[in-house]
Amino acid sequence: MNTASPNLVAQAAPAKRRLSLPLLWLGGMIAVGLIGAAEIPGPGADYSLHDTDYVIAHVHYTLSVAAAFAVFAFAYWLMDRLMSRGYSRALGVLHFAATLAGMVLIAVPILAVRAFDLSRARPVETFQALSRVSSVGYLLSLVGTAIFAGVLIDAVRRRLTKGRSVA
């Protein structure tokens, strides 16, 4: 009788796997790029939106957010390699959530102009409310950046304490 069969069953059982933080950030980058590309007016779009701030700002916003997500993906990948997973995953996920929520709230006014055709009828109150939503998004993005600074400080602290305990 083969005694290795229980081992094979244990190995074949699906392991509980978590998505790594670099892949989470890359997924966010792809999602932002796809959503941003879907929202750009096509050739049949209203002529009033062509070459306006909506199109120009939207394209630049989408590209800059995708680039920021790629930079964070690289930073977490680099920390995986250099610090041997010495950062807090919970803080990294919180960083991702705060940054993503902030980026979405910043984009709400750009998308609302297109969705509700606010480019023609310019109600001041509506634009003020959308500006407040965007301001909350900027605040959340700033909080996300502060959390990333905390992730870096925590990773360095963990690395230093790990080095002291070994020596």
C-alpha cells in the first residue's frame, strides 16, 4: 500500500489563496483603463463635447491614474522582493481602497458632465455639488498617499527589527 496517497490528497485540495498586492494594483490599473476608454466619446458623439475640457481632462486623468496604479504595483512588487514581504498587507489593501475610492470620486464630475449633459445647461448649484464630491475624492487620495507612507515606514521598521533579532 502506498503511504504517500494522503499527502497527494492534501496537495490536491484547493489552497486558500489571496491576490498579491502588486496584482491587485495591476487589476486596478486595467479596470481604470477599460472604464476610462469606454467613457470617451466616440465618432458619433455630440459635437459640443469634441475638443472640450471633458475629453482632454478625461483622457489625461485616465492615463495619469493608470500610471499611478502601475507605480504602486511596482512599489509593492519591489517591496515583496527586497523586504521579503515585510509590509503590512492590511495597510496595503487599505491604501488600495482609499486610493481607488478617491480616484473614482475625483472622476464623478467629469462623468456627470457627459451623463447628464451638463455642458449646455450650467446650473451653478450642480457644479458646486460636483466640486465638493471631487474635493472629497482628493482628500481620500491624500489619505491613501499617507497610508502608503505608513506602509513604507512599517516595512522599514519590520526589516530593522528582523535584522536585530537575527544578529
